[in-house]
Amino acid sequence: MLELRSLPTDCAARRSDSVCATCGARAFSVCSSLGVDDLAGLDAIAERVSLKSGEALIRQGEPAVHLFNITSGSVRVYKLLPDGRRQITGFLFAGDFVGLATGQDYAFSAEAIEDATLCRFKKSDYRALIRERPALETALLERATHELAAAQNQMLLLGRKTAQERIASFLLDLPERDPIRPTEAGHIRVPMTRAEMADYLGLTIETVSRGLTKLKTAGVIRLLSLNEMLVDRPERLRAIAEGEA
Amino acid sequence: MLELRSLPTDCAARRSDSVCATCGARAFSVCSSLGVDDLAGLDAIAERVSLKSGEALIRQGEPAVHLFNITSGSVRVYKLLPDGRRQITGFLFAGDFVGLATGQDYAFSAEAIEDATLCRFKKSDYRALIRERPALETALLERATHELAAAQNQMLLLGRKTAQERIASFLLDLPERDPIRPTEAGHIRVPMTRAEMADYLGLTIETVSRGLTKLKTAGVIRLLSLNEMLVDRPERLRAIAEGEA
DNA sequence: GGCTCCGCTTGATTGAGATCAATGCGTCCT
DNA sequence: AGGACGCATTGATCTCAATCAAGCGGAGCC
């Protein structure tokens, strides 16, 4: 276990200093549960992967052999129905973990929505590391618990909120999930398309577009560009999100 | 830590033999990760609670001091919007675990939907037990991971499935979640009301009722009573659930 | 520059499921 | 037994978001 495996990039170049040690995403990730001394063990089983926007890291139905840690960029996780209807179950950002699902095969797909880098682990290697470092398991459990709470919020959104409430909720949640926050408060980076927002919110592209326009017209937000927004009246946005309007 | 605390029932009567040792739900629960020798430690921090149908074990917004293990009966977990709209995020049965959520306060409510018994733990006590028995943490992580996968399925259901597809999916999932399975295959115990089904599926009572009637008329299911159904054509039900019809 | 493509917005119409409104039916209570 | 209550079913109508259908506008390309 934990033996050094062949890596796609030059091993020699990385042997001297741990890549994990200088990883900008470490602070946001489960890796932070490991002490600096343990990073070598993590490094040894990690494989660095770069993805272009649109490329897949996980394909629904394929054998679940890998786990991933996002180190930069954004990823969409989704499930498909046979006729092509898509539900995006979450967006992942730097520090997020994916692939822990039990079961022989992946029950979902995951693709980069912008250029991304990630660490890939063989499930068996990672399991072995967990056995040696229980703090890692604690961190994973905490993260899974967080995600479960987020999933419950999303079920409330999908099952009971109106289109406008869903859009407002999304704009409020997005920045606190994404560790790459623009410096200014109220500034939202939106790395996904309208279609992706729609598939995440259980709506259509048109409804999302209309909803954003309505928020803009009401003076709640400004659309700086397709991928950047500014919240002018956060308290109003919060009220809309909770159906108090 | 792990000291014997005052219990609502007669301690003397239970000191001689572990209640956990004879617990019918143990096999389905995270408790099964503990060896028989460790059950004493679990017993020491467990408080047995009985609930009548409708009584609450967790109230949204209250301090999150307890964890629970369901030992019999059924429980609904739900979130509310300020105006009263309700989303049931899950039903719990014997063996299920609830309350691990991070955060100071509970972010959801949980109530018995039929008479139920459960084990209650103080969060701090349970955390201490986890520290002593890492296998428990592994079991919890595995369970959380399962629930996460189930949550993703539910998001697909709520975001992208039609009313008919949701109802069919529910009838397929229900029996495999509930460990109290009637002996005959195709026989479904439905401990919840139509209103609860509706709030779980993101529908109204009327739509659920109409959907069930439609399945009955199509010869897919039979309604033996309000709380018992029989699936005559499971393959048909599966096709409907996946939108292949 | 002008063309095309792609993602987004806006408008018109439709439809699935919500809402409103009786009615049915089993259980419990006196 | 009769009545009343709670839950479920069934029917009629309405509404919000989906669908259908143009345009718009920026980015990339020849």
C-alpha cells in the first residue's frame, strides 16, 4: 500500500518538495486534516490531473476506481435520466472532494465547467491512507455531513420553492461555496452557464434568464457580464429566497 | 466521558444485560460496527425513548445536543419555509441514524409518523465513543455516503421527474429502505399519509392520489388498504419511474 | 470587415400540476 | 347505532413555468 506509482508528470521534479505542501487548495480540503509530516504519504498516492472545460472526470455507470480532490477550477456533478433530462446535483470548487460513493460503479457523472486541476487517488490507496490516518476519516465524515445538510437545502429548494426563490437562493449560496471569492462583497463569480444553472435549479434556461432579468429590473442585482453579478440589495435577495415576498 | 448517566427507565433492571445486545435494530445500524464487548460502552451512554405518532425528536432551530438511532417505527425528517411550505427530506426506519449534522442548531425537524422507539445519545458522549472506537466512524461515514447518494437521487426526482415518475420511484424505493418488509414480494407497507408522500415528492395530496389511482387503473399496482399496496407489474413500475413510458 | 456560431434574452402560447370545491369512507367516540 | 372527524378521492378551474419561436450580441474565424 501507499507505494509510489507512476505519474503522468515528471516524478523527479517533484520528489524534492511535496506538491501537497504548496497546494493552494489544501486549506479548504480534507487534506488539511493531515499534519505536514503526513503529506508525503498523500503525495505518494496522488496523481495530478488537468482538465479542460467540458472534460469528464467521472462517468456515470463506469467502475468507481478513483477519488478526486479539486485543486482549482469548477466541476459539475450530475445525473441523467434515460431520455436525457439532466439534474446537476452540485457544483464543486477548489478543496471539494468527490467520488467517495459506495457501490461498484459511479452513480453520477462529473465534468469540469472551466479549466480545472485535481488530485486523483486510487480508491484502494486512499482507503489504506485512511486506515493509517483516522483524522482523515473524521474530516471526510464532517465534509459528508456538510454536504448532506446542503443536499437537504437543495431538496427544499427543488420541492417547494418557486422559480424566483430558487434563483435568489442560488445567488446567495454560490459565493460561499466557491473559495475564489472576488474581493468585493456582493460580487458574485458565476462560472456556469444559464443551462447549468437551470439544470441545477430544476428549471429551464428561459426561466432562469427571466428570473435574473426580474431581479435586475427590481434593482436587487446588477449583471456586470454573463459571468459576473453584483448584489445591490442582499437583504431583499434573502427575503425573496425564503419566500417572504 | 462515557460515564453512566441517569436514565428514564429502571437502571437496575437493565444493568445485568445489555439492551444493545438484544436490540433488533442493531444489525441494520451503525452499532453493528461495534463488537459485542463494546456494547457496554454504547449502553452506558444510550437513553431509550418511546415516541407516539406525531411526537417530535428534533425541532428545527433548537440546539443540536442529541443524536438518535431509530430502533423501531418510522420518522419523517423535514424542513419548513417561513410560510409553512414543507419539504420532507427523508423517512427514517429502524437502524437509521439522525442528528449528526454540524452546526450549533438543528437545521431540520424530525417526528415519528407511527409509534417509534429510539436510542438517544448526547452528542458529546457519542463523539467520545467515536474517538475510542474508530470502526464506528467508518460505519457513520459509510452511512452518510449512502445517504448522500440517496439525496442525489431525490434531487433528480424533485428537479426533473414528472408527477407520475416521482410516485413510481417512491413505490420502488420505499420497501428497500424499510427493514420491516412484509414477507411477500411486491407487498409495500406505506406508513405515511398521502400528505407526507406529497411533501416528500414535491407534489400535492391531490396529485399523489390521482397518480396512485392511475397506476391502479393501469393494472400496475393494487391498493389493498390506504397503507398497503401490491405491485403487480414491477417491470412496468420501473419503466415509469425512469421515464421510459 | 463581415460572417457564423453559440449562449442569452424576450415574447407568445401551452400544459402539467396546483388550487378550489365537493364527496366518499373508515374509525373512533358517545 | 349514529354522528363527527380525519384522510382520501374525484372533479372543475386556474396558474406558473415549460415549450415554441424569434431576435440579440459577443467571440472567433476567414
